[in-house]
Amino acid sequence: MLQNTEPEAIQQIKSSLEPYIKPREQVSYIRRVLALHLQRQRQADTLQRPLSLLQASDQVQHHRETHGLQRDYLRAVRANIKARQEHAQLGETTLSDTAPVRHQQNSADHLREHLALIKLQQKHERLAAIQKHLDTLTQQPVASPDFLNLEEIYNDSIELPQVPREVVNSFGTDTTAAKADLAAVVNEMEKVVLRTKILLRQEEKLLDVVRDRVEPGKDAIGEMARLHALNVTRNELINWIETELSKATGDDADQDTSGEPAHNGVEAGSADVDLSLQLAQVKEKYASYVATRKSLLTLASQRTRPTIKLSQTSETPRVEETEDLSSSAGHVVLPYLEDLLDLSRQQKGMIQQKSHINTILAQQVKVTRQILVHLAEESQLLPSHSMPAAKRGKSGFDEHMSAAASDTPDTVSQVRPWVYAADSAKISTMETVAEKVEEGHLALEGSMKALHDVEQLFGRKRNEHERVITGDTTEDDIWLTEESSRKAGARQHPDVATFKRGDRADPWAVLDGKLGLMG
């Protein structure tokens, strides 16, 4: 236990305030009692005073002529004036009584003291809570290194059991089923990115192969290497020309020795001069060839080169023979390099356009699917004409899995219920219309029968021709037919009878000419 180190003044104040310190339930009870007391004291201000334009000193006279609402109004006015006078008298009597004033002052002082006591009590509770927490902090070893060590904190705690795999798999399935749209879109985007990366790698590989073939060391090869290659080519050409010339001169010498006698020294000297002239001409031609080749190489080297960052690869130095072969192959392929670069740019543009079109189509498909889902939620046609499960084919999970595996979005499965609902609604509407038409036909036949009975009752009998016509035209207007028959009857002579005397089908024929005998 900690020793109490508080000063005596504070202890005296606490001891003096102990009678006034009470628990929270008692404080709330006291507050309720005070609130009721204050409300009871304030009841005089909440009186509903009557609103009237009349004064309490007014005199209302009763006349015998007044009656009805006017008499009731005058009666109410007199009652109002009387009540206001009584109210004024009661107010005067209450104001004259000044004895409870001192008691009210004492109650107000007591209320202020009680409120001050409540404030001090709340402050004491706050200070006590702060002191309690400070004491607990001083007792704990905060300076020790293991105070906030998680291993020491969770040493005595029980480990949580591992979640079963079935539950985890079910959670994964539910999330994929709930977020099928997002998963499908993400899968499509990943597929597009993967295709683009694969195509980019293939293009880079092809470009590296072309670079290796065309210019394996173009920047590393200097002017000296090119001059060396030209000199080697020139020496080879000179050796070939000399061998050919030596073969030609040897053949001429053999022919001279075999067929003719030896020439004199003047002719041999002229032959040597001709040979030297031919060699000089060959050298001049070869020099012009070398000059033109150099100019051609300079023009080829001065062509516009594409800005391509060559990948620096640490390779072993090649042999001079392979360098010569690759340089010669590079000069051969150099004119086609620009075409290859143009083709690569076109392919890159086509790939970008394809990816852009796929992105736009995916966005449009997503918007369409969202609109279909929104319409399906608000539609009243789909619940009334729902598609049976047998015609849907796959279940929901299989359908989402197949849609995610395939490149085409699952929009057809969302449109199919609409088509089925429209067809079923059309069929039901046609059936209803057919039923109504059949009911109309039955009603029409009944009305025709009733009209026929009425005609028989009134003695109107149609001939066979009119029956045939009415039998063929049952769907015509009955009233038009009757009107036409009336017009036809009106055109006939009035003395001509429309029925036979001896026909007993008419009930009025019995009474014809015998009314005088019935008495």
C-alpha cells in the first residue's frame, strides 16, 4: 500500500466534503426530483390564457331578438368575462401574499449550493481516476526491455485453431462468384498484356537476329579494317588476273614452238610491250573500280540509320575470317534494313491498334453487361417469364469459369433470358388474344341466335337466299345487314305482305283476321 502523502488541508477538505459525495444513482435521483420541483414551480407561467378582444370590464347585454349562433356567442362571451374577472381576483390574492418570499430565497440558495457540490463531486471523480491510473503506471516496470515484448505478452494465451481448407476454398469460390465481372475483366487485361509482352519479345529477338546478321560490329569496325578488306580483295583480283594472263601467254608460246619457227628478237620485244600495255590498262581499270567501290561504301555508310540502342553483350572476340564474312553479309543485307525496320514499325502499330481496339471493346462489353444487370434488376418481365434451369445449360460457377477461360465475354448468357422472356410473353399474349377472339365468336353466335329468335317472334322470316348470304358473312356487321333488309322492304309496295298467310311458324298468324271472334 502506498502511503498517503497528501497535505492536511486537502484531507480536511475531503473529510468535509464526504457527506456531500454520493453515488451516481442517488445523484440522478436527486436531479429528477429537482427537475420535477422546478417544473411544478413553473406551472404558473404555462397557463393557457384565453385570447379575446373583449375587456374584463365590458358589459354584454342580452336581447330577446338574438337566437342561434349569436345567442351562443354572447353566452360564451359572458362566461369568458366572468372567468377573466375570477382570474384577476386570484392573481391579486396571490400577489398580496408575500410570506413565502423568504422561503423561496432559501430554496434558491440551497439549490446553488447543491449544484456547486455536484460540480466539486464530478471534479473529485476525475481527479481520483487520474490518480488511480498514475498509481498503476508507477507500479508497472516500464523500463524493462520485455515490457512490450509480444512473445511475453502472448506467452500464456491459447493459439487460435487453423481454418479448414474446405472453408478457405468455399470463401475463395464465393468471392470469385460474387466478383465475377471484375475477375473476368482482370483476366482479359492480363491476357492482353501477356500477348503484348510475348509479341514484343518475339520482335526483339527478330531484331537482334537481323542486327547480328547485318551489322555485327559496324560501330566497332573502323576505316582501317575496311581498307584492309579492300586491299585483300585487290590482291586476290591481281593474282587471279596474273594467273589468267600467264595461262594465256603459255598457250601462245606452245603454239609458236609447235607450228612455226622461232621469231626474231624484234617481234619478241613488241610482244612484251603489248603485255605491259595490257597490264597498265588492267591496273587503271582496277583503280577506277576501287575508287567507285570506296565511294559506294561511303554513300552506304552515310545513310540514315535508325536510333536503336544496341544491347551491350560481353562476347568473345571473333576470328578475322568470321569478321570478313559477316561484314560482307552485312553489306549485302544493308539495303533491305530500312524495309525491315518499316515492317517492324507497321507490326508495332498494328499491335498497338489491336490492343486499343480490344480495350475499347472490353469497356463497351463491360458497360453493356452493367446495363443488362441493371435492367434485369428493375425488370418486371424476367421474374414473370423466368428461364427454366434445363435450358440454361451450365450452372453459375461453371458459366463464370468458362467465361473467364475463354476470350469472349459472357454477354450471350445475359441476353438469353431476355429473348426467352420476350418469346414467352409473345406466346402468352397470342394465347390471350386467341381466347378473347374465341369468346367474341361465341358471343357473336349467341347474339345471332337471339336475333333470329326475335325475328321469328316478330314474324319476320328471311328467304333462303338471305340465309345463305348471312351464313357466309357471319363476321359482317349485323346492324348493317338489318338496315339493308329494312331498306329493301321499304322499296316494296306497302300492300304486299312479307310473309305467307298459311305459315304457322309466325305466332301472330293465328290471330290474323280472328280478333273479332275472340270475344
